[in-house]
Amino acid sequence: MNPALAVLAGDAHPALAAQVAGLCGARLLPCPVSAFADGETRVRIDADLRDVDLHILQPTCAPTNERLMTLALMAEAARAAGAARVTALVPYFGYARQDVRKHAGEPRSAQLAGRLLAAAGVDRLVVLELHSPALESAFPMPLVHLLADDALLPAVRAWALPAMTIVSPDAGGLKRAQRCAAALGAPLAVLAKTRPRADVAVALEVLGEVRGRDCLILDDMASTGGTIAAAAAALRAAGAREVHALFVHAVLAPGALERIGAARLGRIATTDSVPLAPGARVEVIGVAPLLARAVAGLAAH
């Protein structure tokens, strides 16, 4: 174990923090999170952090606002405690869906969240599969953007799906689907999709040959489950033999699991970038090795 390397477990996903620390030989440090009587978040780090290369693991999953503020408070506390360097490990980075102003009066939430973390003392940011790759250059601190391919592709190969086609549920995820389809030697299809309003997706047309094939919908996240459900219906209407779904981040707002369950899918899989609700009938693919490699690589520089 390297005493100068530590992982600080936030309150969002302590189990993942423990796995990452174990894999990269870092000390695992707890950080009790509580609240004052009015609900204001309170954190306290009891460990000696002087000259420590600290990595705070805290995905900003629901409740997103609280997770983000807790991460900022932990970074500020770590800096005040003498940490030599503070890296935020944020497997799921919330607010990444609002990265551009589509209408007057809208914020650029992702950039604001990044500035908040920088002001709190975060030196570097490690994220997994940002919703918008364009954000890579938008943060005020150095960013390590991890792709989930090394975790996802072995799992898909092990499924041995016959006549598999990789499906991007929209144009925004096309590069991810192309990358995985090339690695798996599978053909590619994409769905033309519209959003009549936020969090509502309507699949319009399947572009690509899916008739008689096993289709794997590949997406970066499942929030309401509407995109996956609409995509599955469109693929079956186009003659797909069976439809499966694989998404990186199980954001899963209330009702999402029920909506996905009603979509008559074969395999449903996701990563543990955020903790999954107990009893969820979803295959889970671990991302701790990806994060641990990132920590070890950063520590070497």
C-alpha cells in the first residue's frame, strides 16, 4: 500500500471507492457526511492528508445537487487539510446534458459545475463516458475522460449473440456505437429520434438492416427509460429478432426500471458507475478496474 496515495469515499458510492482503493493499492479514507438541522450538508475528514495524493470518489447521481455540493465540500476540506493534490473521480458526471444554450435564458450547467469544483480545490477531474464528448475541452482543470469499452466489450463478447447488430438510439451516440461495432466486427444501425420536450424521446426511423438480427441498443445512460423503450419498439417493428440494451450509467429516474422492463428486452446490462437499486433485474459490469488504472496512471506522473 502506498501511504502517499489515498481514495476518499464520498457518500454516493462507498462500495466502488473501496474497490478502486483495493485495486490501486491506495489507502481508503472515510468521510462522514451529515447535515445540520436545516439540511445544510456537513463533512469532516479526520485523516492526516498532508502531502497526500488524494482521489475523491463521488458520482453525482441522485440527489444530484447534494452529491455535487458534497463533492465540492470534500475537496475544500481536503485542500485545507494539506492534500498535495486533489483529483475528483466522478464516474457519472451530472449536468453534462446541459452543455450548450439551446434557448435564451438557459445555463451551461456542465461548465458551471466544473468551475464550482475548480473553485473548491479540485486539481484534476476523472470522468467516465461524458454525455457530450464536446465537454472534454470545457472544464477549467485537466480532464481524464475514460471510455467504458474495456469493461463493456468483454461482457458483450461473452454473450455470444448470434447475428448481432449494434444500434445507436440517436445520432448523438453514433461515435460510441461505431467504435464498439468496429471492435466487435458487427454491423451498425442508428435510430432517427426527436424529443418533443425534455426527457421525452420518440424514435422515428431505423437506419440500417436489422431484420432477423439480434439488436443491441448501446447508450450512455438510461434516465427515464423512454429512449430504450421507444428504440426497442422501433427495432421490433423493423423486424429485429431480439432486442437487448446496454447503457453505461444507470441514472434511472422513478419509473424507468418499470418502463424498461415492459419493453420486452432480452439482456439488460449497465455498469456500476452509480449504485443500482437493490433487486434491480439488470446485469452489472464493474468499472473499478478502469478507475483504478486511471488513479495508478495519474499517481505515476
